[in-house]
Amino acid sequence: MSAQIISGKDIAAEIRAELKESVAALAAEHGLVPGLATVLVGADPASQMYVGMKNKAAGEMGIHSRQITLDPDTSEAELLGVVAGLNADEAIHGILVQLPLPGHIDEGKVIEAIDPAKDVDGFHPVSVGRLATDSGAFFPPCTPAGVVEMLVRSGHDPAGKHVVVVGRSNIVGRPLASLLIRKGRGGDATVTVCHSRTPDLAAVTRTADILVVAMGRPEMITAEMVSAGTVVIDVGTNRVDDPASERGYRVCGDVLFDEVKEVAAAISPVPGGVGPMTITMLLANTVTSARRAAGLDD
Ligand code: NDP
């Protein structure tokens, strides 16, 4: 039997409709407009596209967005100055510095310069530490937060389930594991994290009630690695050559979708899965930040 399809596109649309309402209510009741600043250094086409998508989505929600584009040869000191200005700017509640930065700039230093109260990407060491210790106010990193929302909203609450996460990166696997073991909504799971040094990956993935894959290895998870009835979320976003396609390539996940959908209980597609959730969670964090600044949220 074919699996339930967990559409990140549909869930993202549902969350964006809710956000639009709360942004309108903030304006009507408190005269407050959430503000998101995106900082792009250089002219990398992929980064330009991502920043453009983030600003467009913010605008559609009624969130004020400000894009700052700097020359590729901008010095680290100049960039730190821009971040300091945004930290002090009361109209800005979220600051996103698009990564990667040019090689002459220390990314860690720039991320650490962002006020943790405006760190809507959730990459500041203070945010990472608060998530890891489940204490204090922080913003969950957008992709892992999107995965958790997809599970909860599609009726597959991770509470009490064994979740196997494949991948231990700082932007996906590791923070996702931290979110899943927190107490409360979207948490309370039993989590196993796998990586490239995990012997016999299939033996572990077959024990999952929920399998989340963030490897960056096209279609590597096959049907024999998944037990019947598993819920599968595919974070992978890979371009593979496809001479049959007009563009010469196609986008696929880390899961062999056509095969795995025949054994899984539910599965997210690529594209249309986790991708649309990431920007949505950035907008959600920006709205939360504005509410916190106004004393409306903890
Ligand atoms: P990284 O390359 O940083 O991490 C990949 C992880 O997968 C590593 O922990 C690595 O292990 C592990 N891994 C690689 N090969 C294997 C293997 N053969 N067996 C077991 N584990 C393996 O990638 P990211 O976390 O940044 O991204 C993962 C994927 O998710 C990519 O396709 C990326 O494009 C996509 N992505 C999608 C987003 C979205 O919005 N949809 C956002 C972010 C990422 P080790 O640590 O040992 O090297």
C-alpha cells in the first residue's frame, strides 16, 4: 500500500495563513510590525535566490523586510558594523546573515555578533546552548523546527516514538535531535543519531518508528532500509544529472521515494517536503521575536 504523503508545501501554507493573521493582529492591537533584516555579502546566485525568497515570503506575511546587499570585498569589520547597527535597530526583530560568507570573513565571529534575541536562524552559540540545555528563550533552527512541525501537524507526534536521525550536522541533524528530546510539544521522543561512521546503517534505520534523513546523499535510503509502517521525512535536497529533463538535472532527496513509499506509512516528498517549511519557520521565529520584544511572549 502506498504511503500517506506529508506535504511540506501544504503544511507551510497552513502555518503562513496563521502567521499572516497574527501579524495583522500585532499591527491592529499593538501597532507593531515584525521586521526581518537579511544581509547578503557578494553576488552568489544561489544565495541571492534564497535571500530573495525570504524577503518575498516576509512581505506576503505583512512582515517588514530589509535586504542589505554588500560588496564581495566588504571587510569583516564593516560587516560587524552592519550587524551592530541592526542589533540596535528597534524596527528589526530578526537578523539573518546569509551563509556562506566570503573566505576572508570569519563566519563564527559574525554569527556571535548577532544579538541572541534577534538570532532567528538559531545559529548563535547562546541559542544552540539554550536549545541543548532546554533552558531560556531561543529560536529553533529553521529546518529542524520545520521537520518537527511537519510531524506534529501530519498526525505523527514524535512523543514516545523511536526517531532515527541520519546526519549530525550543526544545521540539521544535531539540533533536530535536541528538539526531539525536549519535554513537551514536538519532543519526548527517544532519539538515535547516525552518521558516516555508523556501522550497518540499515540495521539502525530499520528500528525507527520515525526516520529523518539529512545526509546529502541522493536516494541512498532504499526500501530494504525501512521497516513497514515507518514515517519518513526526507530533508535531503540534491541535484542529479538528468539528460531527459529540460534543465539537464532533477532535484531529489536522500530517500529513494518511489520504492520507500511502498513500505512506509507516511513520507515527505522532495521537492515539496521540508524545503517550503524552512523559510516558513524563519518567518515564525521573526514573529515570535517581535512578540517577545513587545513583552507578549516569553
Ligand atoms: P552535511 O553534509 O553537513 O551533513 C551530512 C551528514 O550526513 C553528516 O553528519 C554525515 O556524517 C552524514 N552522512 C553522510 N553520508 C553518510 C552515510 N553514507 N551514512 C551515514 N551518514 C552519512 O549536510 P546538511 O546537514 O547540511 O544537509 C543534509 C541534506 O539536507 C543536504 O542534501 C542538504 O541540501 C539538505 N538540506 C535541506 C534543507 C531544506 O531546507 N530542505 C536545509 C538544510 C539542508 P559525518 O558527520 O560522519 O560526515
